[in-house]
Amino acid sequence: MIIALDGPAGSGKSTVAKLVATRLGFAYLDTGAMYRSVAWRALEEGLELNPPLPDESIQAMRRIAADEPITFGYLPGRATPSQVFINGREVTTQIRTPATDVAVSPVSAEPGVRAALTEQQRVIGHAGDTVMEGRDIGTVVFPDAELKVFLTATAEERAHRRYQQNVEKARSAGQDYNGLDEDAILADIQRRDTADSTRAAAPLVAAADSVLLDTTELTIDEVVERIIALAAARREPLQTTAARREPAEEQRP
């Protein structure tokens, strides 16, 4: 069974997907990490990423997405990946920087990049029961997914959540968080919403047969419970397949 979770930036897709996968014993695939990995490599190569993108940048991004495989590492007994690799190089922390946040939209809007990563995602998803989250899982990657959920929330609520996450990360790292600007985060989320919903390749849109779930007034636990109930209704009794990839296995290129 494939559960496709789509939605805009800051809607809680990643957190919810990880918890749902853990509760159900499914594998979790972070598609956002795949696009972030390509974006990080684009930054590393010094590509020009301000639209309109020059042809040199487009060709280089396509090459990275097609020729540099992205894989994940898992800890024993965990359904969610603890490591991200691109072409054998670990980039787990590097892809979660503010610079990558900005770079990922123009990279993910490139059709050649999306086509290459979509093929990788389909291979992983067909390995067994999987929870996948992104912006076009239910519309492009797996249009036949047994359960599609489109998560959303107001831009203000999503910005507040992202701000709180950034504060917590800074605290955990012993860094100063007083300079974090919630208004700047809101502006970035609104920018990404516009870019993601208007791009020519696989724009952000809810699939016609998806369940719309507004999380603005819901806790994470409430969202997870609703999705698990939806999954049970789609397939009862809900069982993991024997062919599913074991989370304990570490996948490396």
C-alpha cells in the first residue's frame, strides 16, 4: 500500500509522514530530501539559480539528478531514514540549511530534475508498503496510490511552526536564535507557495481523489490518527507486505 501525502511548505508533511510510517510499520520516503540533495549539489557547483535559469544551470541540474543516485540510511528498527546520501556522499545536515531552503524551489521546478527523481521514487515505492510525502506524489509520482491526503494550513500558521522548529534547532545546537525572523519565514513560505503552485512541471495541486485535511487547528497526533483511520478504511485489515524493505537495512550506493 502506498500512502501519498502532499501539501505546501510547512504543512507538517514530513513530521506526519514519519509518524504514520512508524505507527503502521511502513517505509518512509522523504522525497523533499531528494530534491534538497540536488539543490545542495547545485549550490556546491556554484550554479546560477535565480530565475530565469541559464541553460548551463538547467543542464547541470539535470545531469546531477540523472547521474547521482540518492539513497537513505536506516537505523535498526526504524522506519524513517537517519541518513541521506547523494552519489555516495552523506548530506544529511547540509540539505537542511536556509540556503538550501531557497535553492530547492527553482531546482524542483525543472522538469528534467523532476523526471529523473520521479523514476527513483517509483522504484523505492514499489518495493513495498510506503508513506511518501511531497508536492506531486498523488498527482504525478503515484496517481494510483491507495490513499492520497492533501495537508494544508494557513500561511501564517505554517510560518509560525517553521519559526518554532528553527528556534528549537538553534537551542539544541547551542546557537543564538534571537536573530530569527518569523516575518521573513512567512515571506519565504508565500514565495514558495507561489513558485510551487505556478510552475509548469507538476505544480502543487490536490489530486481530485485526495482527502483534504486542514491542519491549522489540529495537533500532530490528531492529524496522524485521522490518516491512520483513513488508511484502515482503505484497506482492512491493514497489513505490511512481506516484500517491504526492512528499515534495519542501510541502503548505500
